[in-house]
Amino acid sequence: MHHNFIPSSDVDSSTSVGLRHNRSAAVRARALEIVGILYRCDADESADQLLRHSQANNLKLAALAESLVAVVDGPSDGSAADAQTTLAAHFWLREIRRLGHVHRRTDRSARHIATTARCVGGARSAAGKAVAQQSDRKRVDFAARV
């Protein structure tokens, strides 16, 4: 077997391993940050979520993290385009689409609740007790004691 790769004399193998380790640590940190944003959770829950996705979809954790960063930030020069990374990228695209619909529904219902809560304003009765008063006169609601 003939090898046509000749390492240059100025490149130290320990520095390339160190750079690779720093890059993978940065990818992991960025992936955890993105998962936290997607699922609206903290760093520990992000790590648990990433691990669950890795186990449920039979994908390597590194491939899952690398593909998420590649999908969101764009592919880097050193990213490997193997089958695991491609499958993981497809998973993230489906998951991001699904989460977009879920967040849109929950945000819409939260806006609806906030809007209906703003319809009722606070007021004081003649006795000085707080009474919920209808701000929209066309709605038929009874004033209730708070």
C-alpha cells in the first residue's frame, strides 16, 4: 500500500490534536447553546436533550452536535460529511421545523391569554375593595370581587 501523504516538517502532531480538541469543544459548546435556544431550556437540560436524541435516533453524539452547528451556522471547512452527520442533519431539519410549529402554537396561545387578561382592568368599588372591571363595554361580563 502506497501512502502519498507526506507530513510537513513544520506541523507538530500534538498541536493538530490540540486544535482538533479545541474545535470539538467549541462545537459541543455551540451545540448545547443552540439546543438550549431551540428547546428553551438551560445547559444541563440541553445536554440531556442532546443525549436523548442521540440514543433515540442511534446517532453518535459528536455527529449530532456537529450537524446541528452545521445546519444553524453553516458547514465549517473541517466538518466531515459522513453518513452519521448527514442523517443527523436531516434529523435536525425535521426537529427544527417541528419545534417551530410547536413554539408558534404555544406563543399564539400565550398571546391570546395575555390579550384576554388585558381586557379586564382593575378598579376600586365605593367600599375601597378591588373589583375587576370590564374595559370593553360590548362584552357581557359581571364585575367580580378580587
